[in-house]
Amino acid sequence: MTDLTKLTIAAARDLMAKGELSSRELTEAHIKAVEAARPLNAYVAETPEMALAQADAADAKRKAGDARAMTGIPVGIKDLFATKGVHTQACSHILDGFKPEYESTVTQKLWDNGAVMLGKLNMDEFAMGSSNETSYYGPVKNPWRAEGSNKDYVPGGSSGGSVASVAGYAAMGATASDTGGSIRQPAAFTGTYGIKPTYGRCSRYGMVAFASSLDQAGTITRTVRDGAIMLESICGFDPKDSTSVNMPVPNFEAALTGDIRGLKVGIPQEYHLAGMPAEIEALWHQGIEWMKAAGAEVVDINLPHTKYALPTYYIVAPAEASSNLARYDGVRYGLRVVPNGGGLNDMYEATRAAGFGDEVKRRIMIGTYVLSAGYYDAYYLKAQKVRQLISDDFKRAFEKVDVILTPTAPSAAFAFGEKSDDPVSMYLNDVFTVPASLAGIPGASVAAGLDAQGLPLGLQILGRPFDEETVLRVSGVIEEAAALKAEPKVWWR
Amino acid sequence: MSDIDKATVAKIARLARIRIEDDKLDHLAGELNGIMHWIEQLNEVNTDNIAPMASVVDAKLRWRQDEVNDGGIQDKVLKNAPNAEYGFFTVPKVIE
């Protein structure tokens, strides 16, 4: 019998539609796979009973003629989406024991569309990290290893559990979130497909907030088609999120025509970084050749403020985080630490000292500093102005081109501990993903090749606001041209 | 711009309500200075006459009727509290 965990969402959907597969069978296979994948540390909470109940309900609905886009498909949920009655801690100690009394809109939409929840997925604490090394629940291991090596690699971050579960055949798809690259960079590190839609496409209601003007939900899947199916099922207007945009959601799967003849593809010259590995330049060049071969027109463009995107991000995101994370005070939920004989302020300070990890503390401190009296104009206001310039760069570029092609990350996955001693060198991982987050435009990372060690590399596709369809279409063309047959060697089962 | 010294770190920690032990202040000052110096390259950018960007969504915030559409969920609100009594959140004594 074939391994059901290796099916794509599209293939499983079609088999279930033909009556050749039940969600029960598919879900049971995945529950076993989740257990077997524990060495990856991708899940922080497993929900097998809930999954089986949802699977049976999905099979019953299908019999009753009410099959939807995700009916019967087992998925994993990043730990920052509120799931009623189930572990939701954004992988922080400070939310110890928190089980929300409400459901996030993104997960509610998945359940309404028939999906099945396998559990909650590991992540960097409050999504602050690029290697999944800051989680209170310990690091996630990348299913991929360098050829002939037993060394463990990081899966990228912050959606490390999402990508490891999908690349490791322990979920057919996973929700993820992107504030500065947390969907695209880990997708590149694991050979998966990650797409972040336009800011405002997915409701932020019930997502644990990091930086509200940047946070956006998205998906991780093994193929572009699966990404189109799952993404469509979580998008849409929600009155409960004041920045949710009231626009119809197109049929994303129908956008995968494979036809990009005449499309103008922009190549930003500022993304040629000094010191970038030659194989990443080569992959990018290969991507350009694929675009030409498919009949697209390749155009050199300039995004002159690119080098300022990271420093801008490291003011804006910590500033918003310091405000958002003020709510963790030991009063209403989560951890409470009261020193002997201590008063209210002692409780706040001790709770937050014990509950937040080092990276989260660093970012709250930076945010508090740049917003404090005397520094607000010099740092925060300045960053907001540069953010406008970065956004204007993209606006001008999209007057000339339909889509932008770049590498996703300046390196392949790295080994544990390699970058965790130097915050700035860790931040540089997001150099290609942060600009699009600041501008709020849609972006995806598609697996396009392997490096000399056999580790996956991704190409990034950026589109105009609300033009996810073109991003998906170009992703599909790259996926087909790359025709990657490689998959991680299963060492964890 | 000014360097972040030990006293400044202590002040920020106090503002952020995070207790930081005295022997950690120097190390943290070093890290924060490293990050802030890297950030200061933004001073190269001319931002004269540029409006600060607070949101990528152009749309105006929506209006709605000012009416109660939720409530009566005291139990749910208190469900995750580390300490709740008589329908209230409780905290250490504030007033003598």
C-alpha cells in the first residue's frame, strides 16, 4: 500500500472525491506519522482525538454531498493561532497553560472548509527568530540533512514546526505567519512552498500579535497547487479585524495555468549581495532562464532602499512588539510569579523576567527604547518614513513589471548554534524577505534547487498588492521547470 | 546618537517591567548597542518631506454602530486567570 502521508492535498482530495480514500484512513496514517516524527520536535501539542472526530465528521459530510476545499485534509496549526480549548502559547513560557475560549478566524475557516487538526506546531517564541532556536519548547530539527552527514540543521523560522511537519510528512499542510519572512525563509530551508498573501487578506483575529502592521497569516505545503487550495480556504474579509480588507477572494487554484507568456518579471539589482554564495546567484540566474524559456520578459529593476529595510524592520517590529507584549503581566492569563512579600510591580517584573526568553526580552527592550521620550522622532518616526520610501520603491517597480523574482534567503539551512550568538548576523537571514513585509505585498518561496551539500534552496516571487494569482502562477512555472525529485531521507521515523 | 550605558538599560528594563539582574546589565548594554549602531545607518537616508507610514492598508477604518453585541461571558474571561476570586482578577495588595 502507498504511504498516505506522501500524498499531496490535491491528490488526496481527488481520491476522496472518487470514494477511494476516507479521511479516517488518511488521518490515522498522519496521526502515526506525527508520533513517529517526534524526534523533529515539530509539534508542541498533539490532538489525535480531535483529529479523528473531525475526520469522521468530514467523511459524513462528504457522504451527504457537502465536500469543501479542505474536507478531510489533516493539517498542523502554528502555535500562535488561537484554537479553542487547545494549547495556544506562541511557544512562550509566559502563556503557560493558556487554552483560549475562542477560535482564530483563520483556523475557524479551515474547520468550516472541512480540515482536520493534527496538533499545534512549534515556532520561535512569539515568532521572534529565524531558526526556531528561541522556542520555549526547544528547537525544531530540519528533516533535511547535508548529504552523508548526521548533523542537524535548523528548519528556519519562525514557522519552524510548520515547515518541518510538512517536509517531514507529518502534515499535508500547515498554517504559518509572516512578520518579516517567517513563512518564506523556513520554506526555502526545507524545500516546501510557503506563501504569504497581501496584508489584509487573512484575518489577524485570534493570532497572537507580534507586530500588528506586519503580521500576516499564510500557508506551508509541499506543492504550489496545495498552497493555492489551502491559502484560498483561509483568506477573506473579517469584521473582527480592523485591517481586514473587504475584497472577493479569487479561485487561486484556477490561477495555475502555467502560462506566463508576455509577463514582465523584474530582477532587482540591489539583491545581488556581496559575499552571497555563488550557488544562490547561480540558482537565481537559472530562475531567470526558466522565466525566459516560458515566454516571460525579464526586466532589470531597482529597489534603491533595499539595504535599509532590515534596520527599518528592527525599529518598527520591536516597537510594535513592546506595545503588544505589554499585555503579558501575570494578571489575566498565563504565568504569574510573585516574589515573597512582593507588590504588583514586583509581580509584573518577576513574571516577565521568568516568562520571556532572551530574544523576546531584547526586542521588547529595543522597542521600549526607540519609543521612549527623546528617541521617538530619531528612531521610530525615522523608520516609518524610510518604510514609506521602501513601499514607494515597490510601487514604482510594479509600474514596469508584473512580478519580482529574487532568492528567498542568502544561504541554505545552517547548523544549530551557528548564528545564535550574534543577533545582527541572525537578522541578516531575512534580508530578502523583510522589504516585502514592510510594503505588505504578497510573496512566496518555491523550492528551486539544492546546494552542493544537497540542502534545498528557494526562489522568492513577489507580486502587486492583492495579485496572489500571478505569484501563484509564476510559482507553478518555477516548480515545474525545477522538477525537483529530491526529498529528505527519512531518518526520524 | 548616545550610547546605551548600564543606567540606560536599567531604565529601559524598568519601563518595560522586566526585572534584569545587575550582573546582566553590562552584557545587555553591549548587545543593544550593537543592534542600535547597526540601525543607525538609517541616518544616511534623506527623509525630508516624507510622511511616516503607519499602515500598508489605504482604506479608512470602518465605522460600526455603537451597540453591545457581546457579553455575559465572565466565566470565559476569567477561565485562564492565574488567580480569580468572586468574579474578579486578583493581584497582590496595592493599597495599604
